[in-house]
Amino acid sequence: MESIHTSQMPRTVSQAASTERAIFIKKTYMHLAGALLAFVGVEYLFLQIPALTALGLKMTQGFNWLIVLGVFMFATSMAEKWAHNSTSRNKQYAGLGLYIIAQAFIFIPLMYVAQNFTGDGNIIAQAGLLTGFLFTGLTAVVFFTGKDFSFLRTGLMIGSMVALGLIVASVIFGFSLGLVFSFAMIVLASGSILYQTSNLMNSYRTDQYVAASLGLFASFMLLLWYVMRILISLQSND
């Protein structure tokens, strides 16, 4: 098992030399790009397996969705714990890999609907491009302004809890969350991207680029989910 030697490492990226910071940022975004490519590959494979696709679609029905969300939250917690492991690089990659697989599974129904019921075979590519542009723009805001967005943490936590409560209530009481909720979640995901990007310097050591990429990947996927929901809804209403 590959170990990590941190005795000479600074506590955070902000305390490191400029060259070390640059290397950390480069590695973080290379790992983010790798995670996105891996997600595309795993998602494609999942959609080629009829039994797995059928399971993914079945799990969106009624209270099954709450089970999926519960398992996803548990997998996310485990992935983050492993990715932040300070002694094993292998465990960090295992955490990132687990999270990619969890995201790929939870995206099955959304991808299936986008492919088969919207009448627009390009809707996935459109959602990916829109999400990429938004993510890049928000990232540029942080890097070019140098603003500290750590103040968003409390708002993001409250917003996430409210959103989760609404999702659970919609399943229990059978109402649709609609476009307004999706737009609100895009605002929440955008705030998360600003927060995660700003936090790169203050919350991670220079050896924690895998964990940093997982945080950015999670925010990207949240944004992608609701961009896709909006595009699917608009396409379905045409």
C-alpha cells in the first residue's frame, strides 16, 4: 500500500511556497478531469447493462428513492473519509473511485430519460457543456478576484438541509418539486463551487489533491444534475 510522508508538508496549501501551490492546483484539476472522464465511462457501462438500468429506474419509484438517497449519502460519507486519509494514497483513490461509482448509479434514471424520452439525443451533451461553462466561469471568479467565499459555508449547509427536507417531503406526500426548485438548486450548486474553489487554499494540505478534487467533483455533479433536470423538463413541455 502506498503511504504518504507528510513530515515536511505545510499544514495548508496557503502556507506552502508558490510553486507547491501551483503543483497542488494542477494536480487537483487534473484529478477532477480524470474523475469526470471516469464518470462518463462508468455511466456508459452501467447503461449498457439492462438489469442495472432496470434497477436504477425501479429505485426512483416511491419510497425506493429515499433508500437510494440514504445509500448515496452513506457512500459519500465513506468516500470523503477515505479521500481525506492522511497515510494512504491508495485509500484516497478508493474514496474518489467509490464516489464516482455512486454518482454514476444515481444518474442512471436521469441519463435514461434524457436518452429515451426527451426527443433530443443531444440533451446530455448540452447539459454537460452548460455545466462546464458555468463551472469554469465560477472558478474564474474565485481565481481572478481572489475573494474568500468561506462565508458561504453556513448558507450552503442550511440550503442543503432544506433541499433534503423538501426532497423527502415530495416523496412522502407525492408532490413535484418543479422548475423553481431546480433553479434554486443550481444557485446552491453554484455557491458550493465558489466555496469549494475558494477553500482549496485554506482547508487542504499540499498532499490532499485527491480529496480536493472530490469536493469539486461533487459540486460539479450537483450542478449537472439540476441543469439536466431543467433541460429535460423544458424539452418535455415543448
